[in-house]
Amino acid sequence: MNIATPKFGVGASALRKEDTKLIRGEGCFTDDVRAEGELRGFVVRSPYAAASFSFTDLDAARQSEGVHLVLTAADLAHLGPVVCQTPVKQPDGARHAMKHVPLLCDGEVRYVGDAVAFVVADTLEQAQEAADLIGIDWDTGDAHADLGTALDSGSPVVWPDLGSNQAFLYKLGDAGRTEAAFAGAHHVTTIKFVNNRLVCNYMEPRACLAEWDSSAGKFTVTLGSQGVHNMRNTLAKDVFKIGNDDIRVITRDVGGGFGTKSFNYREYPLAMEAARQLDRPVKWVGDRTEHFLADAHGRDNVVEASMALASDGRFLGLRISILANMGAYLHQYGPYIPVLGASMATGVYDITNLDLTITGVYTHTVPLDAYRGAGRPEAAFLLERLVDACARDTGIPLADLRRRNFIKPEQFPYTTPYGRTYDVGEFDGHMTRALEKTDAAGFEARAAEAVSRGRIRGYGTAVYVEACAFAGSEAAKVELTPDGEVVLYIGTQTNGQGHATAYSQFIADKIGIDFDRIIVRQGDTSELPKGGGTGGSRSIPLGGVSVAAAAEVLAEKMKKIAADELEASPADIELVDGSARIVGTDRVMSYGDLARAAKSEEDRRGDAEIVQDEATYPNGTHICEIEIDPDTGATEIVRYSIVDDFGVTVNPILLLGQIHGGVVQGIGQCLNEGAVYSDDGQLLTASFMDYAVPRADELPFFEFETRNVPSTTNALGIKGAGEAGTIGSCPAVANAVIDALDRSRGIRHLDMPMTPLKIWQALNG
């Protein structure tokens, strides 16, 4: 095709188009949207983790000033619950019980923050005051929040009809073959640890504005999401039991998602039903405390893992047992998250014998669901901590042990015990480069120098592979307007990743047009019939591929129109700088003239939906070097280096931003963050006074480079990068801390978060 190379095509470091309006305060987030006559909703939440209850007085609240409606479970019998969409296939084929999230609890609460009533008033303050007037008779029961003992005999049971706190059982691998491998092993290394519970803490708390059109019998709901179509579908099918076309979902700017804004939450249908009953718009806006108490948490596993090794250090078999906390209910994708992690259990290593068991467990806590990486960070942490432990047990150098067990380039395509097929990979290549970059050979001298200053130095490595951009597709539609602009419609949803910039690069590659003349439209179910949303690093590998194809379709149509108008062959037309021209001449048409010359709307539109049959597999090496002050237990990251394989880089600046953000979230889990419950189920870390997130002054300069091997399963060779930083960072930092503690005191285990207090206590016995 005769198209001039654009200034900001794929591969260029184009600056984010989105930032100008956002830094000027011109963004439009959910709470910025106003509707005439809107009312405010407030959720009445349980202060107890386990209790039965009954209402003794609702009239006082209903008669309170400004109050229009008080909803309880009795008012919502015609609506469905917030449904878990991912039941797990159990070994015996039996379907496990599905304990969905009720819109409002009916006489029984199961965690602190569980919803019991919804109050709607003219103002939020009036709704809150009315909530205080609701009379509730509580009969508290015994709660159990500790995952590790939730299956013990005598532990309080979240769902008495189940007889225990077991939610489901999942098995993977061949137990017999793995047992034989362990029986013949020269050495077995076993580790046990807790993968700590996290609270997402995106910048913008959740909110929604629900509107009801009584004449049309349709809803419009504006909310922050990671995909409006999935949100619409679950609301329509599971809760309201109406057609998809009866609900319009709109998402405007979103202040962070990280997986946790993917889900349908009970507040959305509550506001919608209130709007329908009152025939008035109803807005609900959560605050930070509600985020801690009501939004799905992440991670929270108790893990035991063993590796069988031959005398030369080759991995013979892997046995894993995971207790996965589900919280009080099965959240939308909750059961699938540990299963997804299990699909990557063997990571970058050639391990053919696997015996893995996951037991889903109920506790009197906030439900668990996807959080950045969704199971893959847990899998990488498990494996890389175990490999480090194997090296320490056997005395085989860490890098050597990894090299002996890496899947070799000549083994690709490689099928894992789960059945995933890795297409390409050069794991030793990026690890070797990372070791060179960080001067691994000189570490002992640096460690000795640190000791001379009274510090303990540690060096940690993590080599990961993840699955993302899973098999599927994302439809894209591009249109040329009479104003000479190109408008893209796509069903993904930016949460700050820079979609408008990245997608514009794909379009600029095919159609020579200025960035400012490309408009990206997302977040409205009325503009596109379907969309997969954003999650699992799918937007660029799946969405971008379809955008490029749709733009190419449009480019061909534009050349055909220009050729007809300029009396030339389409092959002689080039698209550049907003004009179509005959190559080598001054005969041109503007894109606006092209659009106006089109005989139909179809002639100025390009559609594409490229289907991908297999996931992509980003991989890389993270190396972290830390120093610990033994007097305080404080950890300083003195160097952090990454060498990643993302296949093809679309925009180096956007990629760097994704990696930085992901790495910081992994560092946060390892060193700072952890949700803590009391024995009676009270969340003790329900604010930033108690829940520590990483701060800028705690972070190092990140050294980052790519060593890319293009994917063969993706049409453009792209692998995806949105979650990779989180997956590689947590085990790298943990391995560095354990390396320092082992050198100083022979300490080889410490659970996350590895806070200064924990480290100081470990160093001081």
C-alpha cells in the first residue's frame, strides 16, 4: 500500500492524547455527571461479620426529612442476585453450591459491610441521617475470618447448609505420575506461605447514576467500569431479567480499574431499581471506607508447594495445595481466579509431572475476585519462591538451577500440564541479559560493602511467563466523517492505560492523519452492539489488531473513492497528512471531501473483528537488589531492573508506564500492603491510616528494556503488558529480602507483607 510512514505510527513514542484534558481538570468521571432532579442513595451496611437480624422500625427512616424510599430485601424479591459466572468443575463432576451475592441481605449477614438496606433521599446527608433511624435487632453469631483454619473441625461455618466452609474443590495434573516422580527424587524442597489479601485502592471510588425512562421502559446507568457491554449483560440477564436493549450503560473517564471495576456490584441494581420505583434519577457514590468494606478484595491464598529434584537439579515433579479464600460469597469471577493461576503453575520450567489441588474456602470476609494479574501473580510468586528455596537447599547457584530447567527455544511450541501451548520464548536470553545488566557477578562485593556500613544486602531474581489476551476477539469500527476526522468505536474500556493514544497509532499506520483528527469512542452500549471490555491485557493484542484491520479496510475504501473522483487507479493513491493524492502529483482530495463524495455510509466505514485462537505469553526477568537496616527492619530498594519479552512494542512510553505501575503494585504487596481481620471478622485495615500503599519516595529508578520475540498466535506479534509488572515484581522483591535475611541470620521464610516490624522481629528472634 502506498501510505507514507506516519509520525506516530505503531512503535513510536507518542505522548498520551488523553493527558491534556485530565491535567486541566476537564475529565468527566461518574460523579461529574448530573441529572435533573437526581436523588442520592446510601447503603446501610452490617457492623457485624456474622449475625441474623430483623427490622424493628423502618417508618422513622421513611418519614425522615427528604427521604423518598427505603428498600430492604422484601422489596426486591422480583430481582435476581449478583451472580457468580464461573463455577469450577470439581473432580467428581458434581456441581458445587453457588452462593451468589444478594442485592440486600434477607435476615442474615456474612461479613462486615454486607448490605441490609438502601435509603434514597434528596441529599446524601439526609439519606445517612435516615439510615441511623432504621431500627435493627441484631443477633450476633460466631465469625471466622482466618483462612488457614476455616476448614478445621469446630470452626464457625459461613453457610450452615453446606456443613463446612469448603466452597469447591479443583484438581489439575496426574497425581499418580507425580507421586512416582517424588518417590524417585534425590531431594524434595517444600515451602509454605500466605499470599496476602489486598485492597485495590484505585484513585476513583465506585459510583453510579441510574435513570429510568418510564415511557420507553428502559434504564440508562452511568458508572465506572472496565467494559460496558459485560456490565449491561449481567444486569439485564441476571438481575432484572430483561433484554439487553432495555439497559444502556455508559462509562466516561475512569480513575483506575485493576480488574476490580470489571464486576457488577449490588449498588448498581439498587440505584436502578430505586430510579424505576421513584421515576427519578438516583446516584450512589462510594467513599474510601466503603471501598475497603464493599469492593472485592484480591489474592488471599494459603499455599504449600513441593518440588522433587534429581541429583543434577532437574525438576521431576511439582505438588501444590492451595486454600483460596472466596470470602462470604462467590463473587462474579471469584472461583476462576485461583484456577486461572493454576493454569500457569509450571511457569517457564519444563515440568511434566504436576499434582495441584485448590480448595475454595468461605470465610466471614469481603468476597475475593480479580485484582491486577488475577491468579498469575500468585502462580509466579509460588513458583519463583519455590525455585529459590530449591537452590538454597541443594547449593546449586540460582541462575544455574533455573537454566537447567527452563523450557528451551527448540522445545516450542510447548504444551504445559494444564494444556496451554506456549508458542515462543527465550527465557535464558532475558535472564542472562538481566544478570549482566545488574552485575550479578559483583554482588558479593556490594554485599560486603553494605555490611561495613551496618546494612544487609540482598539480590532477588524472578523469571515469569503469563497468559493473557486470551482466545477471542474484539470488534472495531472506524468511520470517516464529513469533517475529515476518523472515529473509532470499540468495546474495550480505558481505565488510564492510554487507549486513545495506542489505538490512534494503529489508525495512523494505515491512514495518514493527524493524531488530533482521530476520535476514540468507548463506553456506550448504544454505539456498538458488543464488546469484550478491558481485562487480562487484551485491549491492545486483541483490540489493536482489529483496529488496524478496520483501518486498513477503510483505507482501501478511501483510495477507491479518491481514485474515482481523481480519475486514477486505487493503486496510485496515497493517504498522507489528511489527504488522498495521486502519487507524484499535486492532485489531492481532503479527507472531508472524500467522506462527502462517498455514495453511502458503508463506503466511509471499516469494520473488522480478528479472532485469536490462543492466548499470548509475555515473559521476562525481574531483578531486585535491596538493603535492610537491621536496627529498624526498613527495606530500601537500591536497584530494580527488568528485561521483558512483549513480542512487539506499540508505544514505548505507554509500555513503560504500564510496567512502572505494575511493578509498584507488586512491591506494595510484598513490602507494604495487607488486609487484616480480627478474630471476630472486623476489618482492622479499613483506611489509609492502617493500610499502607507504596509511596513515591520509597521507590527506585526502574531500569527497563525489552528483548522481544514476536508472538506467533497474535496477528501483529503483540503479547500484552498490562499485568506483567505485577507478576514479576512481587517474587523478585521477596527473593531479595529472603536472600538478605538468609545471609544475615539463616532466615529462609517470611510471609508478606515483609514490613519493617516483621523483618526486625525476624532478625531479633
